[in-house]
Amino acid sequence: MLLDHIDSPTDLKKLAPGELPQLAQEIRHFLIEKLSATGGHLAPNLGVVELTIALHYLYDSPKDKFIFDVGHQAYVHKMLTGRMGRFDTLRQKDGLCGFVKRTESEHDVWEAGHSSTSLSAAAGMALARDLKGERNRVIAVIGDGALTGGMALEALNHIGHEKRKLTVVLNDNEMSIAPNVGALHNYLGKVRSDKTYRKAKEEFESFLRKIPAVGGKLAKTAERFKDGIKYLVVPGMLFEEFGLKYFGPVDGHDTEKLIDTLRQADKVDGPVLVHVLTVKGKGYSPAEADSHKWHGITPYKIESGQVVKSVGPPMYTEVFSNSLIELAEQDSRIVAITPAMPGGSGLLGFAKRFPERMFDVGIAEQHAATLSAAMALEGMKPVFAVYSTFLQRAYDQVVHDICRHNANVIFAIDRAGLVGPDGETHQGVYDIAFLRHIPNMVLMMPKDENELRRMMKTAVDYDDGPIAVRYPRVNGLGVPMDEVPLPLPIGKWEKTREGDFAAVIAAGPMVQVAEEAAELLKREGLNVRVVNARFIKPLDEEMLRELAQEHLPLLVLEETAIAGGLGSAILEFYAQSHVTNVSVSLVGIPDRFIEHASIKEQRADAGLTAEHVAAELRSKALRVRQKAT
């Protein structure tokens, strides 16, 4: 096998051009086999096999800089740069990262888990190169819908203005995670499908070169004629207007054509865009048939394509989905808005039931937030369904357009807390810190799936401003579900267990961890109170005063960043209330990024286990009592 002899880009360059298609076939077989065991981003990587081969065959990494947008389309890049032997550890603790990672290889020059950053990074590297007087190439590979992100268009505008030498490779597979939406997608579809474009481009450019350049009004008329004809027949005029020389479209699964087109583009002394047409999931029929499902996949059976599913209670996302449909049946004001995540956010069922009330805006979190605000101000009940990690991209709009207007937007924040194999770029551990300090915001988190249903009802009934419910990427606890969910009193916590030794104030899944820790201590004759802090904002100030009056040692347990989290809010309350006779300790995500692993392993790494909490409580309570005596 050719693949057995490839350990670096240098090895790849030893192959004859005619051997590259066979190598592509072997790479696809390797990916299909390895990811069947580990899971991962299969469909995006199957689509870029020939493209990645062509780039490494033609250019000289790491001297030449390859910048992969998002980074989940870089598995082939990892294989060709010496990491093939580590694929059994993909997305596992201390194993190969599912995204590009700078500490993993010198060939990984830029890392990202969010989309639309590659063009800005490429512009920055090209500017730095020129300022240093160096001559390396900079190549950005953008696709999977990332060009629909506003940041990418901002970068295109600047790239065209600077006119630095760099190459933008547009990997056009008609998809992001879900099917692409928007005018730009439609434009690319026209370029992609109209075969007359390609022939007309060659013929008319030849014709236009023969038009004489003469003086005066005739010259201006000729130039206007040339421009008008180009707009009619030359593909990629949008990119030409941005200041990039356009090449393509080119078949992204033909290595010979790819290499030839990239060589032509490399001769241009300025920015170029190479439009590459690929098939997401190429070479594996289940992934080609449903590239949405196979974008990021759990372990599966190769022969049938059957996904290995876990058995147990429904995931919180499914509970949210069913609750939203149920509520929307009763309230016609409810609309759903998502930034390119209808499947991951659990909105496919809603879209099927209420197609006219479902809005997928593409990879545009900022737009989604402001759109939600405006719809709320006009009397609708917008539900902005978004992953915690992606909501970070819309912070200014949440402050300026939603909270400042006190717009009645419902935030459905999925993947709140640790997320497992996607790792540090996707951990949902920062949203409490950047949401709770904004005026008018109400912030909730359920301890189980039934409480999530009640929180959805609470949010829909709430009319006084923005309200958010955050929930994790895990299965529920299998608790009984209320037939008719009742709303919760805003800002009121609940005691799930009584005790006089110490108290744990916990939020979300950490309530269950607190209960397990309390059970461990109960065996020692120590009774621990457990409080479900289901409202992170506003706090239950009455219960906090009660706890202080009882002089119970307190431990705040949360699966979010300690800095700015629930524990910080409680300490702020006691400080502002001049309460000094209370001892509070915090257990949460420490001040570092938590890398990819299973959620169980990540929690253990951060000390979010029953055993650790029990030890902390035992030690803390004994210290407090010793100090008192």
C-alpha cells in the first residue's frame, strides 16, 4: 500500500502524479475504518482527500502555511504529516485532537473550533510575512459553509484591499453542518451548476482581449462593454469585485486538475480564490446520502452504516425539542431561530411541524441574536437555540440588542458544561460568566429532564425580558415526566436533601454529583444539605441568608468556570450584604482550558466527582468546626 510509506509531505512528493488517485482511495478506507471505532468528523474529511493531497504535493509545509477553517476537515492533513499512527486515539484523553492543534505538530499553524476565522488568519500571516521580508505561501482552506459567516466576508474585504499574495481555497460542498442557506450559497450554486460559464469564460476573455484600446469616449465605452460582458459570462465575479483573482470551478476529486489549477493560481502576484467543488462524505455511501448526519458521527458499523447508540433516557436536547413543539402548539407567537444547527440543537422536529416558524440563518450567530431581539420587540416569542460555545460569538448583540432593549428572547443554550471529545474549543463553561452580569437577564439550569420541561414553560410564560435555559450534552436521569409542566417561581431554589453538617449549592448535573457525595458522607454519619440552584440569576437571596444564619459551611459546585460563575455570584451577594459569618468554597472549572476526553474523564480532571466533593466537604467542615472551638 502507498499509505504505508507516507510519514511526511516529503514522502508524498516522491509519488508519481498517476499514483495519487490510489493514495486517495487508501486514505478514505483508512478514515472509514478508524472512525468507525472512535467516531469523529467523517463526512467533511472524506470530501477533502484529493484537495489535501494536492496542497501537500504542491506546497512545502510547514514553511508554506496551511490554514484550515474550523479544523475538523484536517484529518487528512494530520495523516500526511506523520500522525497516522495515532488515529486510534482520536478525540480521546491524551490522544489525537479532532481539530488542528498547534502543540501537536509544526504543520498545524492555526487552530480553531469555530468557523469563518481562516481568512482573517491568512491575511494576518501574509502581512507578517511581507513585513519580515519572507517569501512563503499562505493558503486558507475555507468551506463547510464557513464563507457564509460574517467574519469571513470582513476578511475578504480587507484581503482585496491589501492585495497581498495569498490563496483562498473555497471548498464548496454545498453544506455546513446542515445544508447551507442564503444568497451567497445560491450564488455559488449558480456558478457550480451552469456549465456554460466555464466555456463562455474562455471564449469571451479571448474575444475581449482583441478589442482595441482607443482614446476618448470610445475607450470608456469599450471598457464598460468589457465589464458588462464579464458580469454576464464570467463566473466568480463577486470575488473579482472583492479584489481576488478567481479560478474555477474545478473538480475537487481530480488531483491532476487540482494541482494544475493551484499552479496557475500561484503565478498570480496577489490574492486569488480557487473554487473547488467537492462531495461531502465522498467514497462512503451512507455519508454521501446523509452528510448532515455523518458530519460528526459516533462509532458505527462500516458495512451497514448503523450508528452504535447508547441505551438510556433521552438526551436533554431531545427533551427540549419535544417541549418546544408542545408549547408551540399552544402559542402561535413561538418561533425558533438557529445559526446553522437545526439538527444539533434539536429543531428538526419543530421545523417539520412549523416550517413557517423556523429560521435557520446560517453561520451567523450575531445576526441570529439581533434578529431574535427585533422579533421579540414585535410581539413574537423567539427561541434562540444555540450551543454555549457558539453563543460566545454573539456577546455584543446579547448586550446591546437583546438585554439593553429588555427584549423577551428565550435562549435555549445547548452543550452547557463539559462536552467531551470536541474538547477545549467547544466546552460550554463560559456562558454564565458572560451572561449573568448583564442587566435584565434571567438564567436557569435544570437538575433533570423534567425540570427542563418546567423551565421551558417558565420561559414561555415569562414576559419581562430575556430569559435563558442552559442544559448539558448528556442523557437525562430517567425521572418521571409531568404530564403538564408547571412554571417555576423566578429566582427560587429547592432543597433536595436536608442536613446539618454542611451544604452543597449545585447547579444542573452537579446536583446529582452533590447527592452522590452526600450519600458517601451519610455512611460516615455526616448529613449534608443539598440545594438545587436552578436559578443562577436571580439568586435565591432568602435561602442564602438562611444558610448564613445556620452557620453551615457552604460548597458551591458547578460545571462552569469558577471565575464569574455561580460561586462568584454568591460571594458577591454575601460581600454586598455584609455577611461575614459564612464560609464558602468553590468547586468548578479551573482557570485553564479542558482538553478533549470523555465527559467523565473531564469531570474527574476538574474535581467534579462525588469522591472529590465529599473529601472537600469533610475537610472544610472539620476546619470550620476546629476554628470555632
